[in-house]
Amino acid sequence: MRRILQVYFGTKELKVLDPMENIQMIELAHGGGGRLARSLVRDEILSRFGDGPLRNLPDAAVLASLKGKAVFTTDSYVVQPLEFPGGDIGKLAVHGSVNDVAVCGAKPLWLSVAIIVEEGLPLATFRRVLDSIRAAADDSGVTVVTGDTKVVPHGQADGLYITTACVGELIEGFNLDVSLIRPGDAILVSGTIGDHGMAVMAARHHLFTKDGPESDTAPVHRLIAEIAPFAKDVHFMRDPTRGGLSAVLNEIVDDRSVDVILRETEIPISPPVRSASDILGIDPLHSACEGRIVLFCAQSVADAVLSAWKRLPEGRHSSRIGTVVEGRGRVIMETSAGGRRLVDLPRGELLPRIC
């Protein structure tokens, strides 16, 4: 479909070709969670596979044809560097798939792990990654039940790639769907945002020798289990990974008659992430998280959900960051200075290879 940018000068309308229109090759920006990533998913993937469970782009598929309801997801990890403050590719690969199942309102149970190793990778690095996979799986309450390992020649895998898939069981009471979000809903986050993306970028560019950002990579299944008593009033959950909080919220309201109103003063951001964002010139809202939940719920249970989260170490920085109102598919920030601005999708590739 031909895309046109409409620009108005006075009463005269000019039509300008979108600069992304003529792209004919995959670019890094296609994997960044921004406009090109959305275009790739919608135009190329959903046009072919979007007539089934994939059509609403869930983090994981609910497989209703099985006895009860199983939830299934898969993901691949190509992060560089392989090890970074707060984690490594092994821990990240487990948490990524476990969390995609958990935010569907499910209990993660089983995990598969497939590893592609490049010739020349130090055996000590490989052992540390395997140990991280084991520790992360134990902490997440999942069992590694199958897997595969391949070794490829030097120069063909950039060290190490991992693909994980997770199967879980839907927790009774949760019935989550983006269509259930309605004006008046409260928007909560389970902790500080932007930590993972900033930690990886800072490590890649050697920005801090100490006191820099650390990845938030962690399982969120305990946070989900803790709010099960309020399941009927929880409308939707997501983990804000690639593209960060801004990408997730824009995706949720896209083409819908609601707006999201965020309060800048309520969005939890750690001091190291603020420092890194100033140095890199990257909005923390565009930076990925790997151990956080964005949750939409009825106002009547918002305080109870926050109280439940704050009882857990991983939820101590949880906060109510905004509200859903009637509108036309926008994410709007009420700034600390008293103004308002649109929170748009990230453009181009800000944070390549962060997961």
C-alpha cells in the first residue's frame, strides 16, 4: 500500500512521499520496535499469517483446543554484548519467553532452549551462559524439557544466539484482551522503565566504569500470581520490551477511540537511566525493559494491585502512571512543566541488538 504524508500550509495541502516507502531491504530499524518494525509485521507477516491466533499480535498464543488452556510463545536472542550489567544472553533468553507467557495471565511451566554457537567462542563464556540459563529457569519456576545445539563456522553467528520457547497454563480468572481496555482504566507499571536497553547500550559503548544502569531482566510470574485475586478487573497486560513503553502504549491505542494520558512525574526512572539517556540522547520511554509489566485495570482495583506488587521486591517501584480516556488513538504526556506533548513511536533504530 502506498503511504503518503499529508502536510498542510495554510489552506493548501501538499502530499509528500514517505521516505520509508521505497525501502527494499531489511534494515536494523526493522527490529527496533518503531515505525519500520510495525510496517514489517503488518505488511509482511500479518498479511500472510494474521487470520488465526496471531492476528492481535499477542505476546503468546492461548491454545484453547487443548484440555484447559495452554499458552505458548517463542523468541530469539541476539543481544550484543553477550554479557552486560545485570545479566547476559542466557538469563535474558529465559526471562523473555517466560514473561511473554506470564503477561497473558498464565503460569510458565516448560521451556525449550536452542543454541547456535560460533566457532571460537570461549568455553568459559559458554559455561557462564549455561549457568545463567539454569539459574533463571529455576527462579522462574520452569523446567527445561527440550533443546538443541549447533556450532557454525567463525563469522556466522556473532558469538552466540539463543532461541527459547515456553509453554504455560492459563490462570483461572484472567481474561485479557486489548479490546477490554476502556475509558477510566488505570495504567500501572511494575517498576522503573528503560533499564535494560540503557544498560546494554552503555555497556556496548563503555560509558560507565561504575554506577551505570543495570538491566532489569527478571521473571514477572510472581507479580502476576500476586494479583490473581483481582483478575476479573485486570483488562490487559504487556511487557514493554523492544521500543519500550512508548511503543507498547502506541500499539495498544492504535486505531482505537481511546487516548492514554501519562503523568511524567509518576513514571519511575532510575538515576543511572536518566544519566545514560542524557548522554545517549535517547528517551527512556523508547528504551526496552525485560522485567516489567504494563497493566490496564479498573480504577477500583488499581490501589490493591499496587499494594500487592509492592509486597514483592520486584514490585517495590511500581506506580500508577496514567489513565485511559476517550480519544483517537494517541499517547499524551502531561509534563512536569505543566504542558502536554505527544508520545510517538521511536523512529529508526535507536537500540539495535538489545535482546
